[in-house]
Amino acid sequence: MNNSPNIKQVETVLKYIKNELYSGRLQPGERLPAERRLADMLGVGRAHVRAAFQKLEFYGIVQTFPQSGTVVAQEKMQVLERMITDALQIRQYDFASLVYVRVLLEIEAIKLCARNRTAEDLENIERALKECEAKFYTEERVSKDFAYHQALARGAHNPVIASMLLVITPDVLRYYQRYRVCTVPQEEVYFEHRELLRCVREKDEEGAVAMQRRHLKSLSEFAAAFNDENHFLE
């Protein structure tokens, strides 16, 4: 079970909003407090408030509007209570299952990216790749690798896939980095990343899928070898 300080702070925000709904102080259609105000009230960071809002939006509990802020969805109160309870309970994942889902999503994302990418998408992907390579031997390696794959996912133009990857991939990368210092040679990672970009640029869907499978093979093998019924993200 994930009991890190960051997760606890996000849960603090979720529980506060749940209590506000239960008490009737917050009603469907009403706006949530601003991020800064809520962070000050609860003694958490604004990033944790933002993460909680994103989780609530992902599950359809709230909606964010550019001019109105974050608003509670127009659902019956019983439905909202059940949904937010479910969101709070989803915090224990076995690693192999997360990796399996990530691979499925990444493969579909790269195929759609090769099909749907725009010139602007290519610029964003190329920029993310350059940053990833520049930070290969720094503490930013994991975050830059994630940013590159997220740029590819956004190029698919399927916001559901991109959002789901945004939710699960950071946990996968954090766990992988913690229990196995990445041993894939720099040259191999560079080659695979550049080949993904080449396939996307040339709209080669089959080539992109094949390269993505190859790129994620070591991660899948690691998950299969080290997972057991008690092997949950911490």
C-alpha cells in the first residue's frame, strides 16, 4: 500500500472534499475552493491539491472550467459519495498488472500517434527526446523519459489513453527505478527512442508498434519475474 507523504497529502484533500459533500456544505454544481486557499486550509502543498483535483476529475466527480474553476459534477449526492469513496480506495496496485496495462496503452498510443500526429506533435516529441537524451545520466532521467512517452501519447489524439498513462506510468517508473537500477545500455535506449520517432514521422504504424514492444520488453520481463501476490507499490 502506498503510504508515502505525497499520497497521504492527496488523500487529505480527497477526504476533506468527501466530508464536505457528506455534511452538505458542498453541493453538486458548486465550486471547490481555489487551490491556494485549500492548500493553506489543509496544510498541504498546492501540487497535492492539484493532484487530488485531477484524480477527482479523472473519475468524473468534478469538472474544471476555464472561467469558473473546479465544480462538483451534477450528480445525485449518493452517486458522488460512492464515487469518491471508490477513488479513495484505489491505492493498492500490484506491479505486474500496472505494467501490463501500461504496455497495452503504450502500444495503442504509438499506433495512433503514427496515424494521427501533426507537425506540431512532431516538434513536441523531438523536443522531449532531446531533453531525455540530455538528462540521461542525471536525476531527471526518469521524469524526462516519462515526458517523452507522454509526448508520444498526446500525439495519438486520444485523451483517454493519454490521461490513463499519466495516472499509472509515474508509479511504474518509480517502482522500476527503485528496485532495479536500469541496466539497458545508453546506446540501445537512444536507438529505440529515435526509432519510435522515425516510425511516427513516417507514419509507419506497424514499425512503431514493433519498436514499442521491443522497447518495453525488459520492463515486462522484470515485472513478470519479480511480481508475487504481495508485491504492491509502496
